[in-house]
Amino acid sequence: MGAAAGQAPEVLVVGAGVVGASVAWHLAARGADAVVLDAGAGPGAGSTARATGGFRHQFATAPNVRLSVLARERLRRFADDTGGDAGFRAVGYLFLAHDAAALAAFRAARAVQHACGVADAAELTPEAAAALNPHVDLDGAVGAAWCPSDGTFRPMQILRRYLDDAERRGARVRWEARVSRVERDAGGRVTRVHAGAESWAPRVVVNAAGPWAAGVAALCGVDLPVRPVRRQIAVTAPVPAPLDDGFPMTIWTRDAFHLRVRDGRALLNWPVDTPGAGGDPWDLTLHRPWLDAVRAFADARVPALRGVPLDDAAHWVGLYEMSPDKTLILGVDPACPNLVLANGSSGHGVMHAPATGLLASELALDGRATTLDARPFRPTRFAEGEAFPVSDLL
Ligand SMILES: Cc1cc2nc3c(=O)[nH]c(=O)nc-3n(C[C@H](O)[C@H](O)[C@H](O)COP(=O)(O)OP(=O)(O)OC[C@H]3O[C@@H](n4cnc5c(N)ncnc54)[C@H](O)[C@@H]3O)c2cc1C
């Protein structure tokens, strides 16, 4: 197909998950001509529909904390911007520490959080943590990290609203449009993108393909270190009062088991690697031995959940889009000068999407991010020996 009218948008966004939707909205809000292509039949084909919806400021590195602060700021104006409701609820994140090393790590992280303006991040004694969340067994905890402005939201509401409002502002969205071939010039620049029967000749391409991002990058000649990592969520039957959706996100730092309550059911998350069927990392079959371990954690740690059955029809499996340092990769790789990468958030992609979308739109339209210094997230950081320290608290 030739470059017919409408086939040469200013920016082509590959992927209509929450990141692509946010990029599209921020482009459309500036009046840019944007097209979004997604392989799925409709919104939610990727990881965004499988996220539980946690939001935190409590990271250990300044760039990640700043990303959260910017995202929270965008979420505060989400209704005014898009006319929709992100479903944000400030239930807080409560990280339990069971040894001095964990407490020291939280203190160091808190100094970073305070320096970035997260004034309400605080250390709690075990007694104060017990008063805050009386439903969990704090046996052995030596303290806790708490931030009341952390919370929960509705990933699919954010995705849908960004996308709908981007379309209202002129963005075009194509479903069942899998990008399968890319043409490039001698300098490595993308000149044409093929998806199904259509092709496009954009000035800039944004890769927002979530766990599939490495495949899209490879079509553009870029070696992107993002891989799919399976994560499972166990869901209980409705929980008894007084447990309700106001339950803070509570995390046992020593093994990362954590839970929250959503729509009256506990969502249990123990983010460890489990094999897909036949060892396939893309396979989304539930690994059942993991369920037994999670059940045992819940029984031991949340007395009110003892006797509450798991709802076997409700558990789910999804994919983190994991980067080597578990942090966003945002920027341009020299191998393809007109491809903006917005990938690899490694399980933090929804919470940071309002910021990632803004910064990616600036990179696409202005050639650099202006709202925030995006250099720490640059794709070349791995080769330059400037990757983030791998643990960012969860
Ligand atoms: C169990 C679980 C719990 C999570 N909990 C949280 C949480 O509490 N908080 C949080 O912030 N994050 C959480 N995450 C992570 C979050 O889901 C992701 O970081 C986020 O959804 C990534 O968004 P995305 O738009 O980059 O990717 P996706 O939502 O995966 O969207 C990518 C899109 O790209 C499309 N696509 C792929 N290949 C192509 C192609 N070749 N051509 C066209 N389209 C293509 C796909 O169809 C898909 O729609 C969780 C993830 C899982 C699995």
C-alpha cells in the first residue's frame, strides 16, 4: 500500500496498553497527529488488564520516586484532563521489616523520598504498624515503612479513558493491527511500518508493546533487553468484615508476599518465578504449587483470612515486562534514531504510565523530555555501566 492520505502520521504508537494510551493522550492533547496500532481485538489485550492496580511513591532511587510524584500529579488532574475517573484511593503501602538490614534500607530510601518531596513517607514502630493494620500478624516485625499517599487505582479505567479521550482529540486507534514488518533507511530510521493490510510512514515511532516490546524493537534493529516474566495473583472468596477495600497494601519485605483487598476480595501476590506449561514464559497457565504456598502465607499472616476459601475460578496469570534492572527504559537507542522506547517498567508500568506517556510524548515531539530529566532511564545505560541498583523495594 502506498503512502495514501492519512498514512503518514506524525507519531505512530505501537501498543494500546496503558503506556501506549497515555502516550497517545499526551500527543493528542498537544494537537499532534497520532495513530495507535494494537495487535489485540480491543483494549486490555496485554498486561494492563492483569495488573492489580497498586501505586507507590516508596522507591529507593530518586528517578523512580520522581516518576511516581509526576504520575501522581497527573492522576490528580486525570478527571479534568480526560473527563474520567482513575479510581485512585489513598490506602497507603505498608512495608513490614523483619530485620535491621531491611529497616536500614527503608531509612535510606525514605531520605530519597523526602528529598523528592514525598513528605508523608514515615517509619513506624511495630506497635504503630499494628494499630494501622490490625488484621495482620506482625510477629517478629521490627518496624515498618508507611506512606499514606500510596494507594490503589483502576488500571483499565485509566487505559480506556486515556484512549477514548485521545480519540476524541483526533488520535486514530487500530485494533487487530499487529506490527509485523518495518522498513528502515540507511541511517537506521524507520521509514514504513506494516500492520495487517495497512502500512504507515510516520515521522516518529513509539514502542509501547509491553512484554512484547523486544520483538517490536528487533523489527527496528534495536536490541531491547525486555523479557516476559510470569506473575500470578490468587483471589479469595469475599472477605469478612472488617476487611474491606480500605485495607492498606501490606508487604512482607523478607519474601515480598503482599496483599490488598479489591472489590471485597483479597488479592494475594507472591512475585516469584513460576514456570509456564512446558517452560514457556508466554504461557499463562496457573502454576498450582504456588497457590499452596500463597495459601499458607495468608493463613499464617492474616488471621481474618483463615477459613476464607480461594476462588479457583478467579486466579489469574500475567506478564511483567522485565528489564535487567527492573526499571523503565525510556529514550532513543542510537541504532534507530526515530524510535522512542517506552518499555520495561517491570511491574510498575501502570502506576508510572501517566508520567511515562507525558515524557515519551515530549521525546517524540521535542526530541527530549522537558518535564523531568529522563536521562537516568536511557536505553544505553546498561552498556554505559549506569544501570539502576536491581532492588527497588518490591
Ligand atoms: C499480575 C500483575 C500485577 C501487576 N500489578 C501492577 C500494579 O499493581 N501496579 C503497576 O503499576 N503495575 C502492575 N503490573 C504491571 C503492569 O501491568 C505493566 O507494567 C503495564 O500494564 C505495562 O503496560 P504497557 O502498556 O507497557 O503494556 P501492555 O498492557 O501489555 O500493552 C502492550 C500492548 O501492545 C500490544 N502489542 C504487542 N505486540 C504488538 C505488535 N507487534 N503490534 C501491535 N501491538 C502489539 C499488545 O496487544 C498490548 O495491548 C502488574 C502486572 C502483572 C502481570
